[in-house]
Amino acid sequence: MTAEVIYGSELAQSMRDNMKEEVQQLKTEGIVPGLTVILIGEDPASKSYVLGKQRASEYVGVDSDLITLPESTTETELLTLIHELNNKESVHGILVQLPLPKHINEQKVIETISPEKDVDGFHPVNIGRMMTGKDTFFPCTPFGIIQMLKSKDIKIEGKHAVIIGRSNIVGKPVGQLLLNENATVTYCHSRTKDMDQFISQADILIVAVGIEHFIKGDNIKDGAIVIDVGVNRTKEGTLTGDVEFDSAKEKASFITPVPKGVGPMTITMLLHNTIKSAKIHHGVYNR
């Protein structure tokens, strides 16, 4: 068996093309989706992520505003800015690029963003809605993973999904979204004993630990669906995932690559959430 590769880059492009048409239609009705991104400091990775978001926004037609602030920005200054954006009619989505400088409380920042403009899907209100199966702004990477599975008509209901990693950004929410789709979900993490036994039982294996080639093909159940969320840089400078792709693809039925896998879907779902927020604000959502 050789797995079918799920290229998130291809699905993302298809979805962005559809969003572009939708935004053009919304603009004829006077609705211009607006996203404001706040970047603090000079972190190269954060700058790269923000640039990708800017380019994608421009392609789709979302009005994207980037506010760059120095590393010395105080928590009070940042929270004041967020309050201003919460009250700004033209802003439908607010994203504060993480990580933040150590002197700023990340959770306080997340909770200050209005739930109605929390297009990252991290506000406790939106997390609570997700937990209770309500429609909301879902965290972008987990939401993108679900879209990738559905794009291949993969039946989630009844499957045993094993999540390696329990971060608030990926691990926990993707497990909840899979549970909402009626999967049976197991979380594995740094304190899990005999992790291999759980990995070998997984119908759907989602790996998000940030360790190069943490999962080998030998660990994987025949026919498993493998979603690799990890992005690691090798000694040679190339990008690779948490899954050893070459060995895993010989056991899996579907697998995502790194790069061109989950990554492009994260930005795409951010745009989806921003457009959704604009439609809700203007009363045209679910019309």
C-alpha cells in the first residue's frame, strides 16, 4: 500500500479561489471583510507567517491591515489598542501574532479580543461554543484538518482518532472537532505510558509535537490516515514533519506532507473566519 497524499496547498488554493468570488460579491453589497493583524517585535518566523497572511488576504480581497509594534510595547498599550479595534466597525477580525514578549500575558490578550472578532478561535467563549457543539469561530489549524479529511470523503464517524500532543492551539481543539464529528478520541502526550500501543490502534493519527520524525512507519496501523502538523527544520535547512514521511506512506491510506500539507490550510481558515465574521456583522450569514 502506498498512501494517497493530501496536499493542503491544493485544497487551500481551491478554497481561496471560491472565497475570492464570494468577497467580490459581498463588495457589490457594500460589505468589505476587514482583518487587522498585530505583530510585536522582530521574530523572523512571526514576520514570515504575517507576510503569508497578508498575501493570502490580498489574493482573496480581504482588507488586511498590519500594525507593527516594538518589543518594548507594554501590555496596557496592547490591550488599549485591542479595545479600539473591538469598537472599530470596519474590523471584522483581530489577530495578535503569537508568541508575545514575555512581559505580556498571552491569555489576557486573547480574552480581551471580542469573541465576535476572534478569528483565531482562541477566546474562551468560542472554545466553549466548540466544546458544546455550537457554530463558532473554530481554531484555524484544527478546522483546516477537518476540511482536509472531508475533502477526501474520509468518514470520521466511528473512527478511533489518536492525537499526539495536547496544545491549546492544535491538540486539544482538533480532538474536540473530531469528537463533534462522532469519532472516538484518545489524547497522547509527554506523560502517556506505552504510547506505541495507542498509535498502533489509530484509524486517524494526528501528530503535533514539534519533534522531527517522532512517528515512524513501523508504529502506524495499516491503512491509517496520518495528519502531520509538525514543522521542523533539518540540519540541511529543509522543512520536515513530525512523521517520517517515506516509511509512513507505505503503511497509511492517506497522509499529509510537510511542507504543502496542513500549513496552507491554517491561513485559509483564518480568511474563512474573517469573511464569516463580516457576514454575521452585516446580517447576511446563513441567508
